[in-house]
Amino acid sequence: HETASRAGRTRHQFGSACSSASCSRAGAGVDVFRKRAPFPRLEHMAKAAGLAATAPASAAGGAQTKIFTPEEFHEASARDGALLLVVEGRVYDCKAWSEKHPGGRLTIADLAGRDATDAFRAFHGTGVRAGSRSRAMLRSLEVGELEGGALAPVSDLTKAYRALTEELERSDLFQTRYSYYVGRACFLASVLVAAIYLTVSCSSFAAHMLGALVLGFFWQQTLFWGHDAGHNAIAHSRLHDIAIGLVVGNALNGVSIAWWKSTHNVHHVVCNSLDYDPDVQHLPVLAVSDTFFSSIFSKYHMKTFEWDAVSRFFVSQQHWTFYVIMAVARFNLYIQSIILLLTSDYQKGTRMMEWGALSVYYGWVGYLLSHLGSAGEVVAYLLLSHAVAGSIHVQITLSHFPMETFTGKPENDEWFRTQLSGTMDIACPAWLDWLHGGLQFQVIHHLWPLVPRHNLRKLVPRVKQLCAEHGVEYRALSFMEANREVIATLSRVAKQAKGFAPAIKSGLNLSG
């Protein structure tokens, strides 16, 4: 163990989170040894929790560290404005950092008061590979240790999942094969050239509509890149992946990468929570549960989704209108992107680049539209291209809409079980992987979002084995079967909506 470069630093008072200056190390990547012989070594607690052993941090010179019992931790977390969480047996106060967090404040807020070990490791790695800036930042927020190393006994399932994660990180499955992305980039460049040629160089209506089809396919395929880059799963570098996201998201698709990260990271943390997960909050046009009949307050949008006559009308027909809504859903992404850039402070440092890249998108799309013969042809071109591109929205919903939903935060801190309950895979042959862009392996992706999509299929047998050993259901349906389940879910809720008017349901207190 290394000693601290500054002695006499004490952190026995709660809330005195050390800054990067007061936590300076004696050398690059050096963890400071915490000199507290009476308390068990953190590496022993880590081993008991199925974690890789890491050198415990401490101040030198006999400094004391705040030791939280689980009860004290929960009491401190319940205070107004507190953003305390546990990672690998240590307690962190993330309140000051949350507004600057690249993954968004709500990602931290939704984990506050909980053991965030597996969530942190899923987004930032276990640390068995080269050290990360994320872990260095996390150390600067430390305010103490958790007595016993965990808020609750760590299950055998969680231990097995953590051990498997560390094994996989030591392998090459987290490494990007850049030749894969180079090949995809060349293919998609040729698709875009074809779309431009059919739209600009041809004059017939049929050629233009074919160009719209090809352009929609290009948009659908490049959005997969935005998904990968948003998770830092291409270059595994925040700077480089943001650059990729600005190109494929903003400039090529008109969708803000900042907007995507602000919603999608929350979705991973509280997957299928009706009041926390924005990916299942679609009133007044869609509802995946009759719980929405009670008018849910969204913790993401910070507003109430009212169950009124308009919602009841649309939800009652949703099993008929689902594919129509998906066909035009892309227009909503444009609106949401602009709203975020105008009103939110999230990732404000890249705001000018976001606007600049969006301007590129509207410039080249406007250029294509200027070569169409009439206003009617422009409308037809937009609707057709966006309907084809909208297939990605269907692909996204297939893995979540038919699955278990709940309100509030997950009841337990078992990351593995939480992700499996709200997610399923789409079974398809390997030769169709290009069409699904990795979204067919949503279970695998939710467990390990840093794994590049070309390696996701390789992890399916390991997850199936882990599920079988611990009695967890792993669901995988074909594309057609998953579509039928989505429609069945929407149909069931639609029938319930027809039977209960808002006032009647409230009066009978039948909600929930």
C-alpha cells in the first residue's frame, strides 16, 4: 500500500467529501491506504461480495474515516437533497458532482440511497483493466465506508454475475474490432450515396420514392451507431465517442446525442419503472400498463401524465395505431432534441457543437427535398423515409413493452435480476444481426453496455447458463412472436381503458 502525500487529513465528519486537491495521491493511479486496523480490510469485504480486490483508500497519519451502518446510511440518504450511494462498500456523496455528471444528474439521483456497485461497474467497468477517470473522480467523492461492505447480504446470483463480469473484462470481449465498424461505415456511405443519387440525379416520382426508402434504411442503420457511441462502446473514450455521436446522431440523423444520453442512461438504471423510465412514458398516445390510468407523475419529465379523455381515446385504440405512431415517432425525436438543447443545462459544454451538427443535418436534408417536384412529393418523401427509419422504434419497444413493469425504484439492488425482469432478447439467425444492430440482444446489452455489438451474441450462452443456475427466467422470442406480444400487451391495456373512464376509475379507487 502507498501512503498519502498529505498527512493529517481527516474525514470523520459526514459530508466532508474530499476534493481532488485534498485527495491527491503520491503518484499516478495510487490509492491511499486507510490506516484503521480495527476495521476489516476492504479487500476482504470485496471478496465476500464477489468483487475484485482493490487497495482501500485512506488518509495517512492515523486519520479516521466515517463508518456508516446501513441504518445510518439510509437515514443520511433520506435528508433533503442528499445524493449518497454505495459502490464496492464505500460511501460517496455525489450531490456536488451530479450536475456535471456526463451521464446526467438523474442517473445518479435514481441510484441515490442504494448500492450502485453493479450499475457503476456496468457503465464504467470493474477496474480489472486499466484504471479509468471515472474511478478517479469517484474516489474524490468518498465520505466513508459502509459497515459490512453492503447494505444487504449479497446474493449468490450477484456474486456470480460480478465474477463473470470480471472474467469477461479480462478477455477480449469488451474490445472493439475496428475493422467491423470500418466495413459498416463503407457500406452505409454507399447507401447514402445511393439515396442522394436517386433523389437529386433522378427526376421520376418512382426514383424519388425509392430514394426515400434507401434514406430511411440509412437512418435506421446509423442510429445503431449513435446507440453504440452513446454508451462509449465504440472507441471506449468519452471524447471520441461523443465525436462519433455528434456525427451519426446530430449531423446524419437530426437527433441530439445529448438528448439520447440524458434519457437512455436513466432507462438503463430504472428499466421499465413506470414513473422513472422515460422509455415507457408515452401518454397520451400509448400506455403499457393500466397503472397510467391513475395519472402518474414522471420523475424524469417532472410533470404528471394526466389520464383524461384524450389519453383514454388514444390508448383505447393503441393496438391499432401502434405501427402508425412508430412510423412518425422520429419527428418527435427532432422536437425533443431541440427542447433539450434550448432548456436544459445537460452537457452545456458541447451545446454549440450540438447545434452546429444539427444545422448540418437540416442543411443536407433540405438540399435533398429541394430537388423534389412538388409539396405533395415532399410530404410523401418525408413520410416514407421516416416510416422506414421508424422500424428502429419498433425494435426498441419489442424488448421492453411486453415485460414486467413497476412503479418507483427497483425494490432490490440486484442489477442482474432487475435487467432480466424488464428486458428480453429477440432470437434471430446470425446472418440477420446487421439488420437489428445489436438491439436483438437487449438483455446482454443491459448487463454489459460497454460490450461492442459485434460481441453480444457470444455472451448469450453465458447468460443462459447463469440464469439456469440461479432460477432466473431468460426470455428470447422471434421477431414476429415479440411483435405479437407487444400488440397483445397494448390490446389488453386498451380494453381496460375502454372499460374505465377516468372519473369512474378514480371514484372506485381501482387504480394499481
